[in-house]
Amino acid sequence: MKFFYLATLLAAANAFTSSPSVISSVGEKSLNNVFADSSAHRTRRATIVMDGKANAIRDRITSVKNTRKITMAMKLVAAAKVRRAQDSVMATRPFSETLQSVFGGLINRIDGTDLDLPLLTQREVKKVTLLVITGDRGLCGGYNSFMIKKAEARYLELTKQGIEVDFVLVGKKGISYFERRYPSDIRKTFECGQNPDASQALSISEEVLNTFLSGETDAVELLYTKFVSLIASTPSTRTLIPFSASEITNKGDEVFQLTSDGGEFGVERTELEVAEPQEFGNDMIFEQEPAQIVNSILPLYLNGQILRTIQESVASELAARMQSMQSASDNAGELAKNLSMEYNRARQAAVTQEILEIVSGAAALE
């Protein structure tokens, strides 16, 4: 029993003699960690922000700047296409002038007698066909919506008067809208595209001509967007068929030209005078009657008018897209600026917080 008590006392003595070394080693280790942390604070860069909010803002700034590059590129692409549309209009101008000149000369040769031609005959209007031109794509502001609203308003106006109405639609946006609203009133649909040509206009003119000459409709109205400037376009309506001989011979024309002055895009419009009627002498003998020649010229004139209005509508769409992309680029730049200010505030707050922690830690060690 005495041996057991002696062993217990020896064990307790060993424990008390070894504990100071353990405590000293632990204290030494913690003190070394404190000095190591303080030296790390002195060498680290204060510009590094590890805050999650600041990192999210920085990622968003990068995304907004990339979006701005995309919208600026789309604006420049639209500007190049506007110039192409301008060149297309100028290329068709000589044919239109010659056609108008020959038509005026034939009307003068007939000497004002009444022309009994189907395309010049006014009928009692019981049914109207609306030829509506819209775009195939979006991202062009209110271009498509303005045209669709005008066409629908005209449709409702005619139906309230008891007149039947059907549609010939050009452009995917108008097709998708009216197919949902008035599917039974759609006669024919065509895509618009970005580079209209004579074959496309010919297929449209053949459709409306056959519809009118067969008696299925009494008038054809054209709804298109008139190109005014790069920042303005006007939805317009005009009667396409039947024709008016006086309107064909007395109506002038205008062309537009895209310019870039001082790095800014602009448009110059030029009013063109009416083409002088071609003179046909009284001794000139026609193989066919002048009235028959006029009747064969009218479809060509219709084809030219449809091609011209499609080109003008495409130019209006591209100008609207240019303006829309410019607005988007400006908004992206403003948003990036505001986000940069917010990021700098968050970064400054994080750096200030780190300085306060270092000062508080140093004060605690004193």
C-alpha cells in the first residue's frame, strides 16, 4: 500500500515539472504567429479586393463593355447596308425615269382621250387588299410595331365601313403578327430580306395584279415606311392599284445619300424633277395602238414602284437599327461608368476595413 502511494506522488511530481515547458512552447508558437501575420500585412498589396460584391461588379463591368462592342459593331454593319440600299435605289433610277418619260409621251400622243384600261379604271370598292411591308428581324426600335399598328388600324377602319379586307404581307414580323390575329384574311406572304431585287418585286406585283384583274379585289393599298432620315421614318399609305395617269406623269422623285461628316453619319436628300415626256411625232407609226403600249407599260411601272418601296422600307429598317444600336451603346457606356464608380467605392471600403483590422490588431498587441 505504501508502495502505491509513493508511485502516485512520483507521477504527480513529473507532471508538474514538465508542464512549464509545454506552456512556454505553446506561448512561443502563438507569439511567432502574431509576428508572422503582422509582417504579412505589411507586405500585401492594398489594391487586391477579395470582397464578393466587388468581384461581381467587376465581372458585370466586363460584360457591359463586351455588349457595347457588339452593339457598336451592329451599328456599323447597319450603316454599310444602308449604303448598299442607297446604291440599289440609284441603280434603278434610270429605268424609272425612262419609263415615266415614255408613259408621259404616250399619254400626250393619245391626246387626252379616255383610256379604257383595266389598271386605270376606278371601281366601286367592296373589297380592298392591303400590301403591308415590314422587316424580317428585330433590334430596330419601333420600326415594325409602328407599321403593324398602322396596318391594323387601317384594317379595322375599312371593316367598320363594311368593306372586306385581306392582306398580302411582306416581312416575317408582319406575317407572325397577322397570322396570330387574322389568319383567315391573309392572301399571300413573302419574306423581305436585306437586299431586295427585281425578281422579288416581280413575284409580289404579279400576285396583286392577278388579284385585281381577276376581280377578287377592287383596290390595292400599299403600306410601307417612308425613309426620312437616320433618326426618323414615317409609316405611309398610298393607293397602288388602280393607277392614276396624272399621278404617274406629274409625280417627282427623291433620292437619299448616306454621308459621314466628322465621324457622324447623316443623310442628304435630293428632290428630283419630273421626267420630261418623250416626244413622239405625229408622223410616227406605232405597230400597236398607244393604249395597248400603255397597258403593257403599267405592270412594269408597278414592279418598279414595289421594288422602290421595299428598298425604302429596308433603308428605314436599317436606319432604325443604327439608331437603336447607338442608343444601346450609349446606355452601355453610361452603365459601365456607373458600375466603375460603384466598384471603386466597394474597393475603397474593403481597403479601409483591412486597414482598420491591421490597426486594431497592432493596438491589441501593445
